[in-house]
Amino acid sequence: MTEVRIHDGESFESLMRRFNKKVQHDRVLSEVRRRRYFEKPSVVRKRKKAAKLRKSRRQSAKYDEW
């Protein structure tokens, strides 16, 4: 759970800015969006395999530039 404590004399806007940064850093919103709907295990496997393939292509493209 993301938690932000208020500092002495800190404005609400500053507190909200820190909270939003922390939520983005902890990837809370992306996790909520991902879990919004049930994904079948086969779809999860397919998505992970596609991500792995994209990553490997990026890595090989990076080495091809040298």
C-alpha cells in the first residue's frame, strides 16, 4: 500500500504531487488496469511471450547498430 506522510507546513498540492509520483513509481495504476478484467492463463502466456520477443528484438537491434 502506498503511503505518504505530510511534512510540517506542507501544502495539500505538494502532498498530492508527492503521492502521485509515488503511485507511479510503485506501478499501482498499471497493476489496477491489468487486473481490471480476468485474463485467461493462455492469454497471459501469449502476452508474456510477445513481450519477451519484443525485448529480444530490441536487444539484438541494439547490438546490430554497433
